[in-house]
Amino acid sequence: MTDTATAPSGVHEDGSPERLAIDTIRTLSMDAVQKANSGHPGTPMALAPVGHTLWTQFLRYDPDTPDWPNRDRFVLSVGHASMLLYALLHLAGVKEIDRDGNKTGKPAVSLEDIEQFRQLSSKTPGHPEYRHTTGVETTTGPLGQGCGNSVGMAIAERWLAARYNKPGFTLFDHDVYSLCGDGDMMEGVSAEAASLAGHLKLSNLCWIYDSNHISIEGGTDLAFDEDVGKRFEGYGWNVLHIDDANDVAALARGFKEFRATDDRPTLIIVRSVIGWGSPKAGSEKAHGEPLGADNIAKTKEAYGWPAKDFYVPEGVQAAFEAAVADRGRPLREEWQALYAKYAEAEPELAKELKAMLSDTLPEGWDADIPVFDADEKGIASRDAGGKVLNAIVKRVPWLIGGSADLAPSTKTDIKGEPSFSAEDYAGRNFHFGVREHGMGAVVNGMTLSHLRGYGSTFLVFLDYMRAPVRLSAIMELGAVWVYTHDSIGVGEDGPTHQPIEHLATMRAIPGLDTIRPCDANEVAEAWRAVLQDASTPAALVLSRQALPTLDRSKYAPASGLAKGGYVLADCEGTPEVILIATGSEVALAVKAYEQLKAEGVKARVVSLPSWHRYEVQDAVYKESVLPRAVKARVAIEMAGELGWDRYVGYEGRTITMSTFGASAPLAKLQDKFGFTADNVVKVAREVMGS
């Protein structure tokens, strides 16, 4: 559809309540950016009619209960246009909810908050931040991520509806809207997510593409001139065109057509003028810098707006809030009444749903986690991970996910369950395709909807998806990232597939719990620890090759993993040397320990699977594991050395990787790079000075 309805002529106010509200959004945005002397005024000015039309006429949202599970989601993928969202939240009268889900009685975004735009500790940071500002559905800023998140949210709605909706009980039927820009359309992650959404026929998903043809460097024709609509038609989307962002009647027709489309997602391409009505209109100068006091004065004069800062005309906020609330509140009240009846008719499903929505786990959720018998031959930690995952999902149905076309290798498929598809939205196995970046953004969106999402690939392909992993940590989401083929243990595939620097990369992300288990029982404990914390993302780093399953009657129990690091094997009294290792190298450290012990050396082995967990332990515990008096320390890990100095100190040594790997059988690589018991013993004696 191409809608070419006549746009309102001129820039000057026409006196209508609708136009007053739209220009309130525009002027609040330019004033906030000017006062902060930082920000992006042009896009909020251009898209104010889009935001106003969507929120006042279509969005099913109750400002008094912004965490209502069946609310429509609004994602601002163009996160730099954050003032648009803050103005909408303010005018809608959205009420604040604290981290525990309690209403504070305060507005989510007050006028005073808008005046503190981009200031320290304000509720209006430069880019929208989930958990920081009520009403912000996801943290956006890195372009394309919000697009991917919205696909995950739409997937979540479809899965929730398929599992919990019953005849007479439609608990989930909400829509997801994402506001995107030219930058989003250039980023590969949005293409990956859009392709997947089209394949899955997610008709509950609407992207509004602000086609203003402006980028930071100038016109988008510098680097971008494709027909986006044709591309999305190829993805299987319904594509609509609105020739003027100010044509609110055309916008309304577009949203109605989206609501009527039931077989595919919808892209509404809206042609806008960045910085509309200002002397900088249509220029990159309206994008990422304040308009300037003189230009703001001229713009307000052109609008017919009073020469006042942060001015909200009388009645505008009340009318806007009423337009949103009068539609959303009855829907929310009907939903709550329906849910009460549902709890009587479907008590088990209601109990399950309550646990999921509160981010808790069912009683006895870990009862089936296996205990693995000691076995020198052992099992690859990826295989152990698959067994543990399949034991848990029986009791935690909303633990769902998949891989970037690698489930047979990452062992993350759920046995006996169908695939999630356009034909079966109840499926629990997700096929993200060879789209690691898109997978990460989609899993974040699923997790934002209270599912416990996981995504998996080979560790080396973390490079393709680091942005959403980082964002999962910023948002404190309990997403689970499963990375297998974790070292030069990949062997013959060679250096392109052998991760070296990747562990250090993940450990550098604040708030990400990177866990590299040493055997099957540590894998079990890793899953147990990770799922108990719904506000910390975790990366489970697992091996391709078999690892010995340690004899826990001889060595310390794997439950020590919960503290990040623990003494696995010890000696009488103070050790002369401490061997520290993670993952596959722990068994190597144990072998060297036994050799040293036989030679009369007092040695200790520390398994350190999670630096994140270990670092939050108290000083007394850490001293009991790595006593400061013991300077002779050796760290062993088939990865880069970076970061290990924290644990080995100036007098310790590492047996790590300082180059890329090579293509060869694993045994040959271990000999070449020094990952042998004899070399560990040799280095241990050197640091002991003997």
C-alpha cells in the first residue's frame, strides 16, 4: 500500500488538540537537548506525529500498570531519539514501578526529569535504559538491536499464546511495535532479525521505518540507496508507504492495516523531514547536536509556539493520558478478571505462568539434574550440557532457545519437542539460522518477555554477536549463552575455529557470568547456579572433546562452582605451589598435581570456572582458596593470558596461548603449546625455585 493522502500544509500551529500535543513533543525534545548541550533533537521532532498517533489511537497500554503482561510493546530502536520516548511517557502519565515491581506513586518521567536529560542519575539518560526508566521496554542505542529485540518479543507473544491461551481464555494477543531508522536498516542485525521474522510470519510485529535520508555524515545516498521496501517484500513482509510523517490520517490507516494483517509482519515506511520546522530541517546538522538557542526561537516562532522552555500547554498532558488510559485501562482490568477465572479453570498452568512472570523457578525444578559417575574417559562438556538442559526443561517449560544452525554440535536441542515455526508456535526448539548477531538480539527480546531464553554457537563466533551479549549484561537479563568448541581442542579445524582471546573478551564484560566447567558435574552445577539468578546473563563455555569426569569422592564436590572457584585437590598444611585452571585444563592440573604429590611436593589444585562469581566472594573465602603467602602459582588455560596476572601475581607463571592455534589433532597441539602434565610439573618446579 502507498498512502499519498494530502499532508497538512505549513508548519504553523492549527490550534487542534492533536497538533498541540505533537508540537509539545517536538519542543520538549529540542529544549531538553539544548539544555543538556548534547543529544539528538531532529528525529523526535520528525516523528512526533508517529508517536502521537500510535500511542493515542492504537497502543494497548495502561499507564497505571506499565508491567501488564499483555500490553503492547513499543521499542525505540532509534535509541538516540530517546527524547521522543521520554516525552511520550511523560504525556501518557506512565507511573513508576521499582525494581521489585512495586508502584512508587511517582511518574515514570516527570517534567523535571526531562529537564535533567542526559544528567548523572537522571531517569532520562542519553539512550533509553531498561530497568532504569519505567516504560522503557529494552535498552537501545546500538542501532539494529531494538529491531532484533522486537522480533524476540513477538516470538515470545506467539509462544505464550500457544502454551497458555485456552478456549475462552485469551491471555496473550499483544502486538509489538518498533520504531527504526536508516541506521537500523543499514545494520546487519536488523536484516538477520527481519529475515527470521518474515520466515516465522510474525503478524503481531510492526516496524515503523523513519526514512529521513539523513545520516551523521550527510545524506544516506553517500552509502545507502537500496529499495528497503523491496528487500522486506523479499523477506515476506507486508510493506506500506506513508509519504509524509505529518499525515496522521495516513498513519492511522497504516496502523489499521497492520492490525488487519494476519499472515506476515508489517513494515511501514514513513518519509519524514529530520528537524521538521527548524532552520536545520532536512540536514545532518539536525541529527546529533543541539539546534542552538537562535534556531530554537525561530522554530517555535514558526510553530506559533510561546517563547518558553519546557512548556506543556494546559490540558495537553491530561488529554494525552486519557487517550491512552481510556483504551488501555479497561483492557487491563478485563485481562485481570479473565486471569482470575483462568486460575480456577487451569490451576497448574496459572501456577506455571505466575512463576514465569515473577522470574522465579518451580519447586523441585532441579530435581532431575543428573549426577555423573567418575569416568577417566569422560564426556565432552557440551554433551553433558545437553543432558543437563534436557533434564531441566521438563520442569521449566519456559526455558527455551536454540542455536545458530549448530544444535547437533552444541547439543542444545530439546529432545522430543517440536521446532518453533510458523506452523507451530508452541515449539521449544528454535532455529535461528546462521544469524549469530540476530540470534543474540532475538534471545534478549524473548528474555525481556520473561521467557528464559538461550542461544548457542561455537565460542569463536562470539565475535558475530558480542553486542547483544554486552546488552544482556547492561540490562541484567538472565539470558543464557551456550558456547561450545571452546579452545584449541577444536583440533583439525584450525585457527579460524579455535578461540583464543574470546574468554578474556567475555570476562571483560561487567555483569556477565562466564563459566567454563571442568567436567560433567561442574556443568550440572553451572546450569543450577545460572538459572537461580534471573538478573545475570551467563555464558557457558563448553568443550568439543571429552573431559574426564573427576572422582568426587577423592576430590572436592562440584558444588564449589557456585562460588566461582574452589580448592579441588589439596595437601597437608600450606601448599608449596598452586595450580589454577578452568575447563579442560583442570584434569591436566590434577594429573600434574598427582605427579608432584608423588614426588613429595605439597601442591594444591584450584578449579576457577567463573571469575565473576569468585570475585564477589568475601576476602576470607578467597584467602582460603588462594592464600597470599603462596607466591608459587601456575595458571593453565588453552586461551589467551590476559587477566591471569590477577591470580598468579608477579612471581607466578601461566601456561596459556600467546598465538593463534593450528590445524592438527588435539594431542599434537597439546604437545606443541605445552599443555602436558610434564610441562605443568616443569613450570611448577620453576616457580617454586626448585
